Amino acid sequence: MLRRERWVHICEASALSEREFLTLDVLHGGDIVSCLVFRYQGMVYAYRNQCVHMVRRLDGEQKRIFDDAGELLRCSMHGIVYQPQTGESLSTMCRGEKLTPVKITEHEGGIYITDKRVRGIV
Ligand code: FES
């Protein structure tokens, strides 16, 4: 059974095209954190917007999160690249470390955060 009453509506599914992303501040546990939401190969994904290398946003230096080929997530600070589907660093630096995932779903034309730790958008 779906527990939709706890879902946090982000946007209409049609508002997030392939390789597009948005950032939002959410109440995550007791903290306000930046969250990345993007579409990749048709699926939507969300991670905390914090690099594994340093406490920096992936889009902190440039308002983009993908590499030039559009195939990997890339931190704009020092260039660590991540597998979009898993958030795992593929770079020598911090290899194997992972971005913190945030549970998300696309349902009946909307995109929702379903992560119990997220209480809402700030
Ligand atoms: S802070 Fe992201 S690669 Fe260094």
C-alpha cells in the first residue's frame, strides 16, 4: 500500500526533461539540506547536493551537474564524476564513495520525494 500522505510533491513529471535538474532545500532529519533532482535515461533520481570530496554543492561553481557528454554527474569544484544511477564516484579521487541518495518516485504525472527523512521543502 502506498503511503502517499507523506510524499513531498516536487513538480509535474513533464517539467523535468531528460538531463535537466533542479535543486531544492528540504528539511532532512533536523537539518535543511540542498537536494538535487534530475532525470537520466528516463528515470528520476535525487541525492543530497553535497560532494563526497568536500562539503560543497555539486553545482556550487557552475549551474550544471552533468559532464560535457551528459553521461556522468560531475562536481563543478574539482571534477569528481559519479554514476548517475548509483551516485558512486568513478574518479580516482574518492573512488567508490557515494552521494547520499534521497528516495524519489514518479507517479501519475508527478514527481515526489518519498524519503521518510524528508519532512518538506523549505
Ligand atoms: S568538492 Fe567536489 S570534487 Fe572537490
